[in-house]
Amino acid sequence: MSAPAKYFKVTQLKSTIGLPRLYKDTLETLGLRRRHQTVYHKITPQQAGQIARVKELVKVELSPVYKDKAQMRAERKPLPGFVVVKRRA
């Protein structure tokens, strides 16, 4: 069994260029400023309403854990790829 979801993982997929101010303000309130940016929010009726307003622009997933900016960045950071064992003379 997986842990119950406590957070919305919201990722902006589409741009707000040419959209009414209402959509831009809603995304800004959610903390989204650019495409492919991801934020986490607690599951509340207020957050669900804001997400429903911009449902065509975002992708929403349920997540049991909250990840801050540093944790998401650490996940994206690649492992060191090469190790120098012996140098050629």
C-alpha cells in the first residue's frame, strides 16, 4: 500500500501568452511563473479551486511527500560520470 497523498504536485505545461489576466494571476498565486516549473501545495479546497481554474495549463499529480526547491534540484543533478584512473604520459 502506498502512503495517502497529502500534496498536489502542480507543473505548468502551457504558456499564458495571450490569456486573460485572471489565468495569469491564478498561476502566479499558485507560485508558477514559467513552463515546466513544479510546485507542491497541501490538498485544500482553495488550492483545488485554483487548480481547476487553470486545468488546461497545468498537470496535477498527487504526492505523499513535499519537496522543496533544493530537493528537486538535487534529484536532477547527475551523478559524476567519469573517474580518472591513470593519466597517460
